[in-house]
Amino acid sequence: MNLAENIRVGLVNIRANLLRTILTAMIVAIGICSLVGILTSIDGIQKVINSNMSGLGANSFEIEEQGASGRERRQGVQQKIYPPITLREAFRFVEKFTRSNEISIHADITGTMEVKRFSEKTNPNISLTAANEHFIISKGLDIAEGRNFTSREVQNGINVAIIGDALRESLFETNEDPINQEITFFGTRYRIVGMLAKKGGFSGPGGDRRVLVPLVTGSRLFTWQDPRYRISVFMKDPTEISAAIGDATGIMRSIRKDPIGKENSFSIERSESIADNLDEISGKVRLAGAVVGFITLLGASIALMNIMMVSVTERTREIGVRKALGATAMRIKQQFLIEAVVICILGGTVGIVSGILIGNLVANLIGEGTLIIPWLWMIMGLIVCVGVGLLSGVIPATKAAKLDPIESLRFE
């Protein structure tokens, strides 16, 4: 009995026990589906996030007060919290920093604002941001209708606003043009000059439920706390960013009057480090997903091994006949291994296709992504299928190969 004959016999036995084969393959399919599905959805979600963060680019950096991320501890010592960057300091930085004319300044005022228009009003979940004319480009946003702020509106504090797509749906009729219409929040009327294009879930704080107002206009609304302004600087030439960060550090230390020899009262973070942090987090999530998938596959391999052990017991007499006709122990072992691998490949193929569909569905539900064909996970899935088949079939196959032919022929 050669290898080709072993494969033929294995396929015949699989067809003869079709229901058992289908159920066993489905166990493997569920394990592979969970593994490929989780990894595909993570890749899809990361692609959506990277797409929405692409406006930041690798040639930008952000300045904010030191300790703005929270009261962190370094080697058990409480980190000092410095005063927020004021609007005056931000404007002085723009005046003194000559390496770039694309400098965004913004401050998040609130995320629980209610906006009214006549008798219509939104839920109290609108985000309000005070920003200059460069903010929209810095955050990768687009103007769908109307225009951006002018420098005069930003510096003179004109009561104008740019709204997100969700406010149009809440406050305006389907065919109604929101441009030059008025809305009210915090007891003041604002004229709409622009509307943001719909971005979906990963468009920053507030998403499409946001309102932008000019910097000075927004600063008048801060009556309960000091505004926290953030500065984003964009360089046309990425090779100059290191020198630009050095200049920005010196300028901000001068503006903030940081004493010589003391640490900066502000922090500067490159957008590259943000992307690196995102990759690190997604890598950890991907590892956790792989562990969950492999645990599921472990259960599938144990189930397959159990089925193959039952198959060996049922076919003991058949094994005795084959050995009596000259089949070697290696050929008997080979036959059962082939059957286990074929069942795993059948189940794995179904699991891979299902995992890709489910993973893409999850990614598209979270954000407007594109179809992802994870070739790496597909190849890895097939390799895992073959591995599971070999591991789960080796013990039953070894048992079958060791059966005594005379005792096997007597088996009932």
C-alpha cells in the first residue's frame, strides 16, 4: 500500500462517515474562525484608525503643559503639574516660531453641551472646541459645505461656528442649507459658516457631534477653569522636524519663563510617537486575540483526537485485515494522519473564509474601512490546520499502528 493508495482510502473513509466528518470539521472551523476573525478585525480597525490619523502626518509635533495627561509617578515620585498654556502664550509662540506658518491652536471646552435652534435641540452630548483656522487641517477634517474660519474671526472673537454632520441631522431639515443659519448655546447666538464632512467613529473627541468656534470666542466661554490650549506645528520638510523641535523648545521656555537648569514646564510629542504607541497597543491586542484563538483551537484539537480514537476502535478489524495483507505499521499510521489532516484542512478552509468575513464586518461596523484580505493570517491558518491535524492524529495513528493483526481480526 503506497502513499497514493493511503490518500484514496482516507478520502473513502471520510466520505463513509460524512456526518462525523462534518461535525468534526465544524469544531476546527470554529477555532480557525475565531483566530482569523479576531486578527482580521484588529487589522481592519487599525487601518481605519491610521486612515483617520493620517492627517497628522509624520512631520508634526504637539505642545502642551507638562503633566497634562494626568498625575503620573516617575520612580515613585509625584510628577509636578504645571499651569496650562494660555492663549496669550500660544499667540506669542505663533509670532516667534518662524520655521512654519501652519500652527494649530485649540482647546476642548466641553463635551456635554446642548445646542438649540428654534424649537429643536440636541442631546447634551455635543463637543465644543475653540480653534484657529489651521485646526481643521491638523485633525484631518474636511469642510463639506461653507468655509473655514478666517484669521480675523479667530483673533477678534466673532460669533461664528463650524458644525459637525450630526448637528445638521438633529437641527435641520433634510434639504435645508445650514450655512448662515443661527444656532444657540450657552445663551449666545452663533452664525454657521461651515459644516464638517462626516467622519464616523474615529474623528476625535465628539466625532461628528462637535462645534468649532474661533479661539478668542471660545476663551470667553471659559468661566469655570483655566483653558488648556494645545499647539500643533506642521513642517513641510520632515527632515527639519528635529531642528524645529529644538527651536520650539527654546521659544516656549522663554515664553513660559522656565528657569535655567530646571525641566520644561511643557511637553513636546511627535506624531510619530503617537503612531508608535498605537502600534504597540494594537500589537498587544493582536497577541491577546491570538492567544484566545489558539485556546479555542486547542479545544478543537482535543475533540478531533477523541473522534480519531473512536475511529481507531471502530476500525480495529479493518486494521487487522490491512496488516494481514502486508500493510506496514508506518502505512497504517500514515493513513490515520492523512484523515486527520484532511478533516482539519476542510474545517480550516471554512473557518478562514468565515473569519475574514466576520473580521471585515466588525472593522466596518466600527469605522468606514475597506475590504481586507489577510494573506498572512490565511497562510498561518492553513499551517495551523495541518499542525492541529498532525498533533491530534498522531496518538490515534500510533495506537492503530501498534495493533496486533491477529488480535485485531478477532475484534468484534
